[in-house]
Amino acid sequence: MGEDKFPGYFLHEPRKGGQQRRVRKGYNTTHKSKVTACSKLKAWIETDKITVYSKPLIRELKVYVARGNSFQAKSGENDDLVAALLLVIRMTDFLTKYDATMEESLGATLEDDDEYRDPPPIMIG
């Protein structure tokens, strides 16, 4: 079961300049990538570029809070769906580099947000 057996393409995080060692395939979450994706999610929700219909996801978003200098669910709660959504946001950001229509409709890419800004909490009613 290799990649060639699956129809379509697998997305991998682009190799950063100057990396010498072998990089695992897929996406690795770092503090910066997590906070940046959270900021992008907040912006997309506020500008109606994404609408969340999933009740379980909305429930998890309501308990997804700042902890120290990062974000995670409150104690005893889950954040699996939020983590999956943040990963989709990172993959979407990668795809916008290859599709101008997608970039126009979604706005700036995550890399355009060089300056770190602590995003305020998301208000979902």
C-alpha cells in the first residue's frame, strides 16, 4: 500500500529552505503554525468565508481556549475536530498558492501573516 495505489494526491508540508535532514511526509504542527491557523480560522468565520454547521464542531470551538501562549480545549473536553479543521486550513493555504481563484476568495495566505498576533477568542452563538 503505497501512495501510488491511492487516486489523487497527498499533500506534504513544503520543505523549508536550509533543511538538511529528511523531513517526514504530511504536516507537522508547531506552535507558530497552530497559532497562525487559529488566527486564520477566526478571520474566516468573522468574514463569512467559512460557515460551521457541525454541532459537535461548534461545541468544541466553544471550549477551545487560550492556554499560556497556545490554544487547546478546556480540561476534560475534546479538541479533535478543531485540530482537524486547523489542519484543513493549513492544507487549504498550501493549495491557494496554486489556484488564483481560491486565493482571491479566501484572502491572504498564512505566510502573509508574518507578524504574530494573539487572536482574540472566537464568539459563536
